[in-house]
Amino acid sequence: MMQQQAGAGLQFPIPVTLLDAMSEIQQYYVVEKSGQPLDKEIFTPNHAKAFIWVGFHSALTDSLVWVFLYVLIGAGVFYVQENFLTDRVTQIFVWTVGGSPIYWFIKLASFGGLLFSTTFCVKISKFYTGTIPKRAINTLFMTRGMFLCSFSFLTFWLFGLLYKYLVNQQTIAAIYNIISRINPQQAEKVYYFLHNYLRRALFDASITVMLASAISIILPIIAVGVYRMRRERERGLGLESL
């Protein structure tokens, strides 16, 4: 779907992905910087809906990937590490930490989606000037930020409920009693996994997701301020025309 500015021959496709959104905003920026101010009507409701969807979709994907890797796969790797891997010490630069390399790799990789999209948003921040680029960026950042904020609070609340009611001492003991009737050795491993890691993982994850979401929201906003300050400085020196 294309939108054309009357009399200018300019075409702006509807973005689908975060990369598309960045390319679209960059086109707005380049056109306005060249001295062709864009009409407000260029940013149609379809464009607005598309940018809202891009912000929502990127935030949703990053959040689900984070939860899946950080909590679920991380728990499984920790279990394997404690019971089957002999190497339980990892050297990270000058620090020595417990845990196999694959465990820490999974934990760090869980932030890959947030890091990727946040880096894109920081890059997009440098185009925050002119009517249409600002409108597009505000739509994208606000949608993404609102969802990340909502998701972090929802996750904090959900993990808190799981920690308090489903993975408490009484529940773990009941699970242990049931499994011990079938396989006492396996029951001990399950008890150790639930008590020593999953409870801690739920608590840590509930805090970490709020911190990670806050950083992911704030960094692009800070980048907007930095780029605007630099642009104002360049204008003062006669190096920037927009």
C-alpha cells in the first residue's frame, strides 16, 4: 500500500517491521531536510496504525523471547548444569562465576531481542526533527514503551503470584511427596530444582524484566535528547540546516 504526496511524486510505503519503520522515518527525514516540508496528511491513519503495530509487535516478540529464554530454558540449563555438567565455573574476563558457559550464554542471549530493538530505536532517534518524522517516532516509541511497561508490571505480578502460591514450600513439598512414591531419587532432583532455582528465578526475573523494560524505554528517549542537543549545536555553528 502506497501513499503519495500530491504534486511531489513522493511515495511512502506502509511499514511492517521495525526495519521498515526505520527506513520510512529516514525517508521522511531526508525529504524534509532537503527543504520539502511534508503535509500533515502524508502521515495517514493507515501509517499511524502500521507504526502502532510495529511498536507493539517488536515489544511483544522481545518480551516473549526474554521470558522463554531467561526463565524456562534458563531453568532447564541450570538443572542440567547442576546434575550432569562437571564444569561449574565460568571465567568472564577477570571474574570467576558459578555456572557453565552455556548457562550464562542463554541468560545473556535472552536480552538479545530487547537489545536489538532498542539499538534500532536509538538509531531512529537521530531523525527526530520535522513534523512527520516526529509524529512517526512518537507513535512508534509510545506504543512500544506502553506495551513494555504494561508487560513488565504484568510479569512482575504474575511471577509474584507463582512465587507465593504455586511454588511455595507447601506446594513443593506436596509435589515431592507425590513423585517420591514413584521415584525417590527423581523426587529429590525435582525438589532441588523447584526450591533452589525456580523460586529464585521467578523472583529475579520479576525484578529483571522491570529493569530491562525501563532501560529499553528510556535509552531511545535519552538518544532523542542527545541528538537534539547535537543538532542545536550544529545549527549554532551553521552546519545543520534542519
